[in-house]
Amino acid sequence: MELGNISQPVYGPGPQAPGSSTPGLVRMVHGFLRLVQPNALPIDGEPSGAPPLCYLSFFLFQLLLYELGFLVCMAIGLLFIILVPLVGCCFCCCRC
């Protein structure tokens, strides 16, 4: 194994995404993720001159805004999980 020049290293290209047998599905998933969560994780941006409790509330607010798309998707999914069997039961039992 050759180490090469340690004082001036030569870097190769970055990691490449593996080839996929379903590129359409991969594009669809990445499009959905970009739609649901378009912003980067809010790591910095603390309000200056505020007490530490305010830092925590500000960070939690930013985190909830970051996760808002996933929370909406989860609420819609739970609504379907509850409503679909309930409506099916009403159609089967009542047969109006």
C-alpha cells in the first residue's frame, strides 16, 4: 500500500452515489424528501443577549419548523389509519 506524499496529499473525487436499478423511484423519493424538508438543519442562529432558557425555546421552535413537513405527513397518515377502517366499518355494518 503506497502512502504517497503526506505533506501535500492529492484528493480524488468525492463519494459517488451507487447505481440503482430503479432510478425513477430514487428520483421520486428524493423529490418527496426535498418537498417535505427543503431547509437544512438549524444548528446555529442563537438569539444574542438572551437567557439560556430562551436559547432552548428558540432551538426547539427552529427544530419544530424544520420537522414541520414530517409532522404534517404523520398527521395525515394517522388520520387515514383511523378513518379508513371506521368508514369501511360504517359501510359494512350500516349499508344505508
